[in-house]
Amino acid sequence: MPVIKYPRLRDPLFYEWDRKAQKCGLRHTIYAVNGDQYTGEWLDNLRHGKGTQIWKSTGAIYSGDWKFGKRDGYGSYSILDPATKDYKRVYTGWWENDRRSGRGTFFYPNGELYEGEWSNGLRSGWGKMHYKDGSTYEGQWLMDQPNGQGLLQLPNGNRYTGGWKDGKKHGPGKYFYPDKGQLLEGIWVADIPKCAVLVEFDRENAPAPPELPLPEIKLQDPAGVLAEAQAMFDDSHN
């Protein structure tokens, strides 16, 4: 019995066109309708892998890792200076779900610099902030503010080490005045020392000690006074 062969049916052309339009793997520069452009890797029509994105409206550029259409992994984000036409770094570090997350360095427009940990786009964890006046803060952060334990160093050499809350000195802490050879130790609440003891240290080597030494105050137990203040502070915050 003769075998009849029928010609193979072809899929409609729009199936082929759609298949060719799918972006997957390494591609050359792709231009969006709004003028944005992306050069890099794709997966299922989404930016995925290594790639560089340039935003038409701002001139900003991101180069680094992508995951399912969002910045995720390690990458650098820069903006275009309209005056010099040069790119200025804004952030270099780790990203997650299109936001700064993990360790990274942020460059502020006024020259300030933050190096440390991020979470959900905010400074959170351990980090060091370099302020434009020359002071630095190194310690714990939460929701973009110093929170926890940290060290603040001022340009004149004074420094505070202790507790912080919402960007202010809060809790047990020590404030050193090396130029005077003095130390203020106590309990802070919202940047104000509520209960503290001022003592002298290394007065002989201080560059500008007070004319007269601190008078001696007869306290039976200075450490006990601070311990009592600490207990009151803890009770008020429980």
C-alpha cells in the first residue's frame, strides 16, 4: 500500500516573530520607548546577569548584576554632572531587589561619605560616616540613624563613645576632652547628659587644661551613683 506524505505544516508566522522577539542570553544594546538603553544579559525578557543600564531622563548609569529585571548583586550607580558632563559615583556595593543591601559605599553630593552596611536602601548595621565638618561616626546604624553603640570623633579631638538612639547620644556613655584632660561619664538622654561625673585624666599632658583642677567632691561611692542612674534609665525604657 503506497505511503502518502503530507507536507509539514508550518506554525503561523506570528509564533516565529514572537520567538525571535524574546530576549534571552547576551544581547547588544536594547533601546526602550522612553529612550533608556540596556546592554547585557537577559532571561525571559528580563535583565538578568551582567549588564549596564542608562536612564535617558537623568543620564544616570548602573553597571553590575541584575536578577529578574532588578539590580541585585554587586554594582555601581553614577549620575551625570550637568556642568562638567562627567559621571560622579553615588553608590558602589551590593544590591538586593533594586535597593542598596549589604556592604557598600555611598558618596553624598556635599562630599560626605558612608562606608558600611545597608538594608532595604537605608544605612543599617555597622558603618562609618565621614561628615563634611571633619567629624566621623563609626558604629551601629538602624533605619538610616546611629542606633546602638558607636564612637563619634570631632575635628578638635573630642570624642564620645557609648549608646545612641535615633541619631542622638542616648544611654551610658563617655565624653572625652583630651585638650582639657577631662572625662564626662554618665547617662545621656536625647543628646543631654542627665546624670554624669566629670573627672580628670592625663591632665599633665593636656594641651589646654583648665587653670584650676576640678574640686574634689566627697562621694561615698561614685560608681554606685552611676549604677543607680543606669538602673533608673533601664527601668524607664522597659
